[in-house]
Amino acid sequence: MTLLKRVLLFLKKVQDSAEKIDVITYEMMQSWQQELSGLLKNENKVVNPDPIYKYLKGIVKKQLTRKSLQKNFKGNTLNFTRARLTENSQKYLDERVMFSVSLIQHNREQQVNATLKRFAGWLSAIPTNSVSEAKEKPKEAVKDIIKPLIRQTFEERRVLIDQGHKLSAAVNEAIAQDQGAICVEWHSHWQEVNYNYRKTHKERDRKLFFYKDNYFVQNGYIKKDGIQYINDIDGFGQEPFCRCYGTYFFTLYDIPESYLTKKGKDYING
């Protein structure tokens, strides 16, 4: 029997009971809410981390392909082995699985609570003792009452997509810092249809952000005036549902000369 059918039968039972009494007491409402809560929580079993782990591991595997690494990292041969890359990525993968499970479980609890509130609203409008017709019969009310749970699959998919972006961003940032990235070029999806971009992120699109502790930045190869630092802003994927990403640069040859001091220009000109 589907959840919709079970809740519908429950609402009919509640309405039948209400029609036989003079007034709905607080104790009755609590008892019905507890019964409905138990029914809903049977649908919200403990989150299984295995499919989440499989999904996010697939993202890491795809990210560590040669094609993906060449797209995200310019002017660098990535001087470490695939085994080391995989090892470094594993801790971020485990972390994102943990956050995903926690968020999904929290969302499920919120959806149950929202459903209980909708039920209480419906219950408050039921006439007792058959004094009049119910404004909204169970068959008409049930879909609205369980609407938060109907959205559950969509919300959980959004959590996984968001955590996937956060995982990719964390892995890329770890690689960049390990390999001594000089700067990163910001890419925003602000031109994508229906993407709810942030204005601040749109303004960063195609701009370079430097690492404060990079050797070339610290030692006068890069102009200090007018440059921006990645250390001073929120990073890729840190904000909820942010899909921005970066292209990392490791050599002065890949950086526009307008960013270079005389020392930097002399360096690249030999």
C-alpha cells in the first residue's frame, strides 16, 4: 500500500472519530499526531550511506581522469601519482558522505514535522459531532498534507548534487595548494538558464584570484596593487548550491603580463 493510501485511510479514520464527539481535545490531537508521525517515520528509515558513497566516489573517479585534470589545472604536470591523488581525495569523500547522510536525515525530520503541522491545520477545520460538512474531505486534503514528503526525492537529489560540487571543489583546492598554484581563474554559471547565481559570483567570472602564500606572489613577481586573493573570499561550492569552479595556474607564463612586475616579466623573458 502506498504512503498516499495509508495517510488517506488515517485521515478518514480521524474524521469518522471527530464526527462522533463534541470537541477535539489536546490529548486527542497529540495521539493522532503521534500515530501519523509513526506512520511517516516508517517511510523515513535510517539513511543508507552506501548509494551516497557510490555516487560521490563516481564523481571523484571522473574528476581524477587525465581529461578533467587538464581542464582544471594549467601549466603543471601534477607531480604526484594517482595513488596519492586517490588517497588525498578519500578523506574529502568520507567527509562529504557524512555531511550528505546528516543533511538528508535532517531534511527528512523537517519534512515529517511540516506534514504534522499541515495535518494539525486540517484537523482544526474538521466539524465535530456532525454539525456540518467538512470544508475539505480527506481525499481532497491528503496530497496537500503529505506534500513535503512528496518533494523528498527531489530534495535528496539536490543535497547529493550540492555535496558533489563541494567534494569536487575540495579535491581541486587540495591539489592546487599541494602543487603550489599561483592563482585561480573563477568561472560562474551565471549565463546558464534557470541557474540561481549569486551576484558576487557573477562579478568574479573570468577574474584571477591569487594565493597569498605562493612563492611568486610573496617575492615580488606579481603586482600587489589591484589584485584579489582567493584566501579572502568564499571558495568554490562553499555557498549552498554554488556550482562555480576554477582553473588553476602554476607558472608565470600562463598569467597575463598586466599582472606581472618587472621582475616577473624578466623571469618569463629569460
